Amino acid sequence: MRKYYSDGTVQYLAERILGLARNLDDDGAVPVTFFSTEVDGTITVDVDDYAGRIEAAHNSLGHMGRTYYATALRAVLEQHRRSGATAPALIVFQTDGNPDDRAEVISLMREIVGENEEEAMDAFVAFVAFGKKVDFLRTLDVLGLRADHVSLFQADEPEQIADEELYDGITHEFVPWLLSRQLAGR
């Protein structure tokens, strides 16, 4: 992701996601978790303090390691649980490559979905992919689980993507998932 941090792509996309969060979230603040081999850091970006925050935080983290999705996802799920939020989590997960922990990610997705509706977690993961090394995400998107808690949106050049297309790309599977939860009384 180094290229996407340094050219401002991650910052730009985070600002646009903040706009989405402003409409979906109750406080207009978005926790951002940086990860590699481990969780490298977490900041909160909000509508009053967002300019340059992603790049500055990334630069302060130093060398980042490999790509372990499950570690980051577990940290975000725990953060959501600790927040006391009653609404489901929409996790927007930006990445430029396949994870080094594929089996653990598949296991975690099975855990998120649960064996039945009562065991399912209140979380939906919208992967936003940069680059061509994301074939694993295509696999996750069609894993064949009991319920679909994951989507994939390819956003190689977010500055070329209109707001409507970006927001639809991130939420096009989230909205039906949310509606199905409501119909099930969750």
C-alpha cells in the first residue's frame, strides 16, 4: 500500500468514506486502523479534523510488515463491540493485495456469519481493492457462506470514480444485508 499512501490515494478515499460515514454514523467520526503483520496503529478521523491525517499517521508508523487481514478485522470487530454501538458495523477495508493469512480470514468470515442467524456478528466487510493482486477478495466475495457479510469494490483510481459510483460500490451489498437483518428481527 506504500504507493497508495504516498500518492494520496488512501487519504483521498478515506475523506470520501468520511462523507459516507457522515450519513450513516451518529457522530461523524471514523476509526481508522492501520495494519500489516499486526495492528500498527489506530486513529479517529472526523469531519472537523481529517486533512492529511491518514498520511501523517502512516508516516509515523515506520516500516510496516506483511499483510494479515484477520488481525486487523478482529481488532476492528473488538473496537466496535467495546464502543457499545447498537447498530451493525460497516467495515470499509482498503487493501492492495492478497493476505498472508488466507485460511484464518476464511475462518473469521465463517465466524462472522455464524452457524445460524443468532450466532452471526453484526458486521459487514466492504473490501475496497487497489491493484491486480486481489484475487483472494474475489474468492471471499463468493465464498458460499450461509449469509453474505462481504463485498468487493475495485477502486484502482478513486479520484476517477464519481461519488455515486463509489458509494454504491461500497454499499451495494451492505444495504440488502442490512434489510435482511431487519426482516429477521435483528
